[in-house]
Amino acid sequence: MGYHQLDRLDKEILRLIADNARIPFLEVARACNVSGAAIHQRIQKLTNLGILKGSEYVIDPEKIGYETCAYIGLYLKDPSSFEAVRKALEDIPEVVECHYTTGQYDMFIKIYAKNNHHLLSVIHDKLQPLGLARTETLISFHEAIKRQMPILDDEDDEEGIQRLS
């Protein structure tokens, strides 16, 4: 899987729209000191390359009654059942993320529940029947940081490579 080389303008555009997906193109253009048409063309290029995958509204789960956020490590009884378990997880609306991982878990999921009782119900009634050996649950008290992928300058990229060398 290849990656695309971004120039400084692409990176600045990505920084601005990652902070506020609803920012007007003209405001991005002013901040980047280019025309609105140039921003529109760049956004279209970044979208066509698959770098931008659209925009979305972010729902605050607590505001609609989902007060418990939990991360759950899943241990599968049969590791060959990854795909079947992943498909079954798609049908559980409380599951908002699923990752295949290295380390002690076979899979790692993020779920939202209305409260701890609802969380227990999801684990017992929806997750355990999927053929899990066991689960390990971590409850999040509060999301401390949430951001998009960091967009580093070329100098930052080179410093990181030099530090690793």
C-alpha cells in the first residue's frame, strides 16, 4: 500500500480542515494565501486520491444517553473465526470500532452503552455468544485527546527518521 507525497499547501489544508470540517473554502484560501479555486481543486485532488474520505458530523454520545464508553479486548476460542466475528460485530450497534491487534487480544473493540448495566448486557447477551474464550473490559472515564492523524512538515518527518536511525 503506497502513500502520496504531500506538499506544504496540502498539509496546511489538511491541518485546517481536520480542526474544523465545516470551515469555508474561502477561509482556508485566506489562511493559505491562495485562491478559493485552488483550495477547491486541492480538496478534490485529496479526495480523489483517497486521502480525504469525506466529512462527517460527530455525535456526542453522552448528549443522547450513552454515558459509558468501554474498550474491550476479545479473546477468540477459534482464531480462524476472525471474519465471522467481525461480521457479527457489525450487527451490534453499540460497537463503534473494531481492530485486529497484535499482543494479548485477538481483536479490540470500542463500544458505547447507556450505563454499566447496559454494558453488562452487551457483553453477556451480544458478545459472549460470538464464540469468545473471554473478554477484558476497560471503561473510559473521559476522552482526554481526540484528533485526526498528525500532519507533519517535511522537516519533522526527517527529524523523526534521523532519531530512529
